Amino acid sequence: MKTSISILDHLESIFRNIQRAVASGEAGSTVEGGRNAKGDSVKWFDLAADEAARDYLKDHFPCPVALLSEEGPPCDFGQGEPEFTVVLDPVDGSDNFARGMEPVGMAVALIPYSCPISVESVQYALVGNLITGKICVAERENGAFCNDKQVSVRTCDNLESAMISCEMNHFAVRAPLADVLARAAGVRAMGCATRGITLVADGSLDAHLDLRERLTPENFLAPSLILTEAGGTISDAEGKPVPEITNLTQRSSIIASGSPELHEVLVQQLKGDTVCV
């Protein structure tokens, strides 16, 4: 296997290939009758991005890997037993991209093949902005970087000073969450978990909430490493570790925060607020 620097360089190359693949085509086009394993509509750019990643893994990646992708079947690349499981979200924020708006992300996480698929097992990660080209990367125990600059979370410790993002599609906002949204200094809705969590990592946001029990692993595995390497915290809606992953259709709720103090405030305020519609 090549060095860790080389691994991160290869992840960036995968991102650049995907960025080129989705830079042309008819925006808003949808594959006729196409649905992924989660039941979401598959658009041309989802498939183009997935194919670009698979081509790179097949032809250029420096070690054998097993791919788990939102948009296609599991597949092994390279000779011999895989060294990593690659968890890929080729285009996160597909609805945003189809309408020509931000944020839109791509996320890839590498987990040692012998390890369970979990937040704690991610060894390398990249989240890229498919519109601007900005990338955030992390290697476990070596920090988080955005466009080669090391980043860290803000130390906001109270809700009244916090800028947060919250996903609300297909969700009934109940009293605990409504109170949090009313008290926060600012609230945004991203429609793109990979970017929402990395914005907490670089200090642009203080927290990202998704309490809908709809979030799937490819959306949060890569940004979770970037967040924790930047000093942040991620948990389930009750403040417990995010459960191990059995497949990419497994649904979760998460709270991602910059400071442990704010995280605890959010956990206590939001307990029980996990009803979907």
C-alpha cells in the first residue's frame, strides 16, 4: 500500500473525476423509472458520478478495495483481499444539483476492511463541494484540512450564540426542536448532510441536526471523521455513539456539534424529538 498522503491524493483524484463527470449534461434529467436501494430517484448525474468513481478505483487506486456506493451494487476492485472498504456518496444534495443550487457534495470514506463499518473505524475521508471544487480531508489522528489549511471547530457553548443547520424534509417539527430553532442565533436548512457536517468542522456552523431517522451512512461517515479530527462531536439523537452500519439503507438520526458543551445542550433539549411523517 502507498503512503497516507498518496491515499488522500487518490481520494482527491476520485473527487475531481466525479466533478468533471457531472459538469455536463442536461440538468434535471432523470433515469426512466430508476430508483436506488433507498427508493430515491436516480438522475443522470448520480450515475455519471458513480461510474467515474468506479473507473478510477478499477484503473488507478493503489490497493484492492471493496466499494459500497449509494448508486450501484457492491463491487471489489484490484487483486487480492481488499485493504479498505470504500463508502461513497457520489452526489449528496441531488435535489439541489438538479435545480442548479448549492450545497452539493461528494463524500468518500475509507475503512480498514477487517474493521466494522462505523464512525469510529473511518481511517481516511474526503468531502468535496461539486460546485466550487473545495475539498475537506482527514486522516485519523492527523487533523482535518480544507484546501490544505488545517481547520478546527468553533467553541460556541450555548444555543443562543449558535448558528445551526437542521434538515426538515418529511419531518414533523415538534416542540423540543421548535424551541431549539427559536432560540438559536441562526438556522439554515442545507439538504446536504455531507456539507452541513463539514461546515461544522471548519467553524462556519456550530451544529448540524438531522433527527428524521432518514440519514444513511454514506451521508455521514466521511464528514464524521473530518468533524472529529477538527475537534467536534457526533452522536445519535440521544447522545450515544452512532450504531455500527450493516448496509447503506440503514437509517439514522445524528447531532453534530463543534463544542462538547453545545452538544450536551442540544442532546438534552432534543431528547424524544424524532417523529417523522
